[in-house]
Amino acid sequence: MLRMSKLTDYATMVLAELARGNGTLLTAADMATRTGLTATTVSKLLKSLTRAGLVNSQRGAQGGYVLARAPDQISAAEVIVALEGPVAITECSTENGSCDLESVCRVGGAWQRINLAIYQTLQKISLAELLRGPDEALTYIDLRTMDSAIQLRQTGVRIR
């Protein structure tokens, strides 16, 4: 199963709080309180997000954190790469793949195309699109069924 870590999910929560701040500097303690995450976790996430260029930090008594770009200019792919590293569903899906069978594998190219499609889709989804209002219900979709595309269209999810 393809699944991002909890830390990546938490990073999205932190970024959402920064986005709601509309350019106001927020401290790690503020974000911990607002998200319900521990201060240690928030600090760790902010360090990774700052290093990735998604968040700017300002030191000092009046310091804090702010988004480096507008929420519609930060992609889901950037968030995942900042916390998880390159998107790679197989060993050979990255530039530095180290699979011993790469020279004889007949399916590696197909997995690389799938990996690229996933990455490109994540690039098209912005932080602004990930933000949900408190009154928006989550829609769970069973992607194992043949009617997935129909379900997606009916719930308003765009298929690109």
C-alpha cells in the first residue's frame, strides 16, 4: 500500500495553520496549541519545512514562522518530498535506484511511468486545495470498485 507517514500528514496540518495566519508570524508553540501536536513534533516539522523552502523563519522575541509562498503556490508533491524524500513507489523509480535486477527487469519502465503520473498529479494539487473548511465533510471513496471514477465525479473531485 502506498501511504505517506504521519509526520507528512502532520506537516500539512502545520502548513494549514500557517496558511490561515495570512502572513502573520506564528510560533511553534502557537501551532502546537492550534493543531494539538506536541511542541517537539511541530519544531521538527518546521525545521524540515524551512529547509525545503516551504516556510520562512524569523528569529528573535517577535519571531515565528510564515509560509514562504502563497498556499496555491505550494504543491502536495513539495510537502511530501520535504518530509519523505523523492516520490518513489519502487527502488528503480528514482534517479539513484539500486535494484540488483534493474538490468534484466522487464517491468521497471512501467513502474517509472506510474511513479511519474503519481508525482505529476501531486504537483497539480496545491496546499490551498488541501485545506478544508470545518463544515466540509470528508468523502471516503472505495477505489477498489469499478465505479470509482463515477464516485469521484459525483463528489466533485476533479479527475485530470
